[in-house]
Amino acid sequence: MNKKIPIDHHLLFCTGNKCMGKGSEDLKILAQNIRDQTPGLSTLLVTKMGCLKQCESGPMVALYPEGFWFSDMNTSRTVKLLDQIRDHRPPLPENLYFVLDNAE
């Protein structure tokens, strides 16, 4: 049975060793907690993923379906990114590291 879930965005936190050492897991938990407390983010899925191989620029976060990768994430940038997703604004342009050409 195919089941549709109401997801508009998927935010993925890198779990490579260097990103984890820089607090990636804590940022993921923060994002999940904010999502759970913010009605405008109910269609945001927050998960972790394997290493994005951008270790010197981490913690890394990817946003889909946009195909955006963000570098040097921290608590304030994570909060700002979630605010921008909720408000349908361009997400965190100052930390945009990479854009996949074939996203969406």
C-alpha cells in the first residue's frame, strides 16, 4: 500500500564524525523540537543522514526538495533556517554551500 505523508520539506543533518563532533546531533534535536512546537512547520521532516563529505565546512545540513546544502551550521543559524522555511523566504543565503542542479 502506498501511503502519502504530508511533507513539503525534508531537512537532513550530516552525521559524519566531524559534523557530529561539531554538534550536528544537537542541532537536529533542536530542529525537531522547534518543528514540533511550530504549527507552520508541521510539514517539515527532520532527520539525519550519512556523511556529506564536506567535513571542513560542517556541520552540514541539506534541505530538499530544493537541493540546498548549508555549511557551518550552529544554533542561531538552525533557528533562522527554520524561521525562513516557515515564512516561505529564501533559506539562509549566507550559509548556502551547494545547490543540486537536478533537485525538485
